[in-house]
Amino acid sequence: MRPPTPAKPAGTRDPRPPAEVQRQQGRHRLQIEQSHERCRALGVSRIDAADLARLGRPDLNLARERNQRLFDHAAPVMALLHEQIVDSQSMVVLTDASGTVLHSVGDDDFLGRARQVALAPGANWSEAAKGTNAVGTALVEEQPVLVHADEHFLHANHFLTCSAAPILDPRGNVLGVLDVSGDHGSYHPHTMALVTMSARMIENRWLADDPRHLLRLHFHRHAAAIGTLAEGLLGVGPDGRIAGANRRALELLGLGGAALRQHTLASLFAVDLGPLVDHLRRSPIQPVTVHDPQGRPFQLVARAAAPLWNDPAQPDPPATPQPLPPRPASPVTARLVIHTAAHTSTPGTGSFAAPATGDARVARALQQLERVIDRGIPVLICGETGTGKEWLARAVHARSDRRAGAFVVLHGAGLSPVDFEARMTAALRDAEGGTLFVDEPVDWPLAAQGRLAHALQHLAPADPAARPAIVGASRADPRALADAGVLREDLLQQLDGLRVRLPGLRERSDIGTLAQALVAREAGAPALSPEVLALLARHPWPGNLRQLHNVLRTACALAAGEALIGIEHLPPGFADTLPAPAVRPLDDLQDEAIRQALAQCGGNITQASRRLGVSRNTIYRRLRQA
């Protein structure tokens, strides 16, 4: 069931182009279908009664204490948002990064019904707990999500319409989710825009209140937009490096978060920190004109917390004002590239053996890549968010005979046609002799997809060796995306040479080995107990490798100085989110733990016994009986 369309006056029409409307509808349908598939894979039942379980008061207080800063910034925004939807049979909900409701405000007559589906504080709305819903699906997709009526996986939630947007910190990590849920009859198309706008307000407040006392840069193409939600916001450290950004800054600059954080103030805007500080002291509210690496002008205002500028080690401002560096006479296209470390091996040597940890599907993907890596065949890597698509693309580049060249990431989301053309031209030039990584083209406008398809089709550098290797990434099945009208067929044909799929972490058979390898990277990290390995194997891992890494880093920190990571060292509440385990004989679990320990210890029974905390005789006995 699609969300209802509000009645329009005669003679009016949707202001968006029909192709854009169709593209958005296709993307929405695909998003819901993929979420339903995840729910079925997790074993969620559509017909069971709603789970009304909530955290107990002590655990809820602990969750709120951990997220106090998020609540402090979100509460006033939630109150403002509620004023916009009052008397609409709706409520505003704030959750943490696991989907647990921290706070809610809403219409009294709707709150009673909301309690019937556990929308009260302490309830968990991850997909594993409540099936497809705006909060849980937004956490997986890390983007705004609308789930209306029977798009909810659970029948008990079909009376709801929910609009949710993730709240990200300046480094792109999910802090929580802001959601508006209401009776499906109260649906209004503007609700999603209000929620997205409110989430960005919270993100901006978070960055503005950064405890590191960063210099804040507020910028836009037009000075009148500074101070509004349309402005880009950057955090700059005392060393001049970009420490964080809001989402609008990424859109204005056409950069991903990781790429932006590789910049300094000088490389991004051709401005040194000292002259900018001097200008701030002289004219704190007067915008200055700066240019990005592509020569585009921006109006910029800098603001700073007092501790950064009252440092006695800083010299007094010079008596004669120092001008900012002059704007470039002509646009300069930046080489926003990432070079891999130098390799001393000859081209064609080495392998993907290091990242192979025992999963048959991953091993097959690596074997296929070995055969095509230097044959000029484009590669399309598919997999859910967090499965390591860019990591594998970098591994392909580092393994190829083009590893001395640049690894260039091409993003196209949020760029105007003119800006995309300039970005694409620069990327193709910079990737000559290296690798061009086409990141999630489904997020780009169809016109931008067509421009890249045309450019790749007619790409013929003077030196054939300079033609870059082409590696694409897609979080969904590219054939389904093309059929849904959100991915151009001609671009798919240019990217779809060898298609490999990285399985979701819940599908992998090597979670234990992978977890031990990640733990081994932490200095002095202890081993994982059999109980922890069993819990990791049962977890649904909606965030995939990224989530596993965060869980293990926390566990290593909590187990510092101890020989073994136990259940008590896992992040609080982690074990509570696991589905009920399948009943397995205890002997099977013991045998599995022993096999994993022996594999990790190279077959050394003495080391395995120490790691497991059991005697060598126990291991010998279990091996004889196996």
C-alpha cells in the first residue's frame, strides 16, 4: 500500500519532473522490499502479537545517561517539531543508535494507542525486534525512511505511518534516530521533510557544541543563507585539519565524509588558519570569499569557542591587518585522490590471501577477482552497507598492476549537472593509470548517471595503459535497481563486467575467525571466550562489519588487562538484542569452540587449552569423540 496522495487543487501538479517522481517511488519500493527480505532472514514473524517488552528502569536510565548529550540537543528540536504536527494523531520519538526509545512527546489520545505497540521509552525498534519500521530501517540504511501502513513488516503495526531520519555526528557515525509516528490516516507528505530538517538541526547543534573547541566554518554560495539550515558547517582543529562536517557541507562540496577529513583548511579553501583567525578577530560577522579546489566561490563566516582564541601561547593580532590569500584567477581543479602505499613487489605478485578468513562466498569472490584484476574488465561489488565494498575496491587496486596510480572515489549525490560534469572530468583525469571507484551511482540523478555512462563508453586516452580500472559499488541488486528505473541501463552495462557479492555478516561462516582477527589488531587485546564467540555467531548484525568492529573495540577497552573477553565485557545491552538461540547439544558447542581455538592457534593444543581455559585432556577427549 502506497502512502495516500493529498488532494490538490484542480490544475496543479507535482512540481518535480515525472522522471524524478518515478525514481523516488522506485527507490522507496526497493527499500521496503529489501527490509522485508532482511526481516525474513532474521526470522521475524509477521503475525505474532506485538512485543511490548521494554528496558527496566535501571537500564533505561543508563541508556539515557549514555545519550545525555544527544537528548540535550534533541529535546528543544523535538518540542519545535511537535508544535508543527500537533493535533495530527502523531508523536515525536528519539531513539539511540541501537533503536531503543529514549524520549517521546505527542498527542495524549495517540499515546494510548502507541503504548500498545511499545512506542514508549525503553522499547527497541530495530528491525530485528520490530521488523520493517522507519526507525529500524533508517538505522540500517543510514538515510531518511518512510514506512506507511502495511509496509510495516508486523501486522500489528499496520495502523502506523512513520517517518524517520538518522542523526549523525560530524564524522558520519549514527548517534540515534528522530521519528514521527502516527495513525496511518494522518499521513502528510510534508512530515518526512520536517523530520529530516529537524534531524539536521540536531546535528548542527551537536557540531556547534563540540567539546574540543573547534573553529566552526559556516559557508554557502550566498551570504544570505549563512545561519540557516541551508548552510554548510565544518569543524576545524587548531592544526588546521577538517575534523567534522554536517551533511549540508558534504552536499555543497560534493565530498564524502572520509574524503573531506583528509583535507586541511589550506587544501580545501586555499586559506591558512592564521589569516582566518586574524580576520575573525577584526570582523567576526563579515563573510569572506573563499574558493574550493574546483574554483567555486563560497561565502564563509568563522566562529570559535573562546578557549581556542584566548590561548596565551597565541600571539596578539598584528597591528596591520593581514589580507586573506587572493582568490585564484581561474578555477583550479583539486586532485582529490587517495594514493595507496608504495609496493616493492613486481606487478602481478601477491594475493588476496590475507583478508580470506574461511567463508566460501568471500573466498570465491576473491578467486574471481584474481582472474580478472588486470584484464581491463570492470568490477561491480555488491553488498549491504557496512560489508566492506570500498575496502575490497582498495584491495583490488593495491593488488593490481595500477597500484602505483591513484585510487579516486567518484561521488555524484547532491551535485548540480555543471558541478557533476566538472567533478567527473577531474576524477577521470586523476584516475588515469590508477583506479576509478564509482560509489553508489543509484544515489545520483539519472542525468549524472547518463553523463558517466557516455564518458566511460568513449574513454580512450592517448596511452592505453593510462585507462583507469573501473570498480563500482552497489548496496542493492543492480539488476533490480535498473528494472525499478533508479539505475540507468547504459551505466549498468559499463560497470557490470564481473559482479561479485559480499555477503552480510549474518550470512558468513567465518564470524569467529574474523572477530579474532579484528581483536588481534588491538594492542594487547585478549582472546574471545567461547561464550562470546557463540553470541557473535547468533547476532543479526544489521550494521555488518562496521558494527562488529565497534562492538569488539568496546569489548577490548572494557577487558583491558584481562586474558579473556567474556560476555561481561560486551557493550551494555548487546546480549539482550540477540534472538533466541537454536537449541543445540552442549557437546556440539564445545566441539565448535575447540575447533575454532585450534584453528586460531595453528593446531597447538597447549595454546588452545590456555585460550579456552580448559585442560589439554579435555581437548584430547573431545577430539577422540568427534
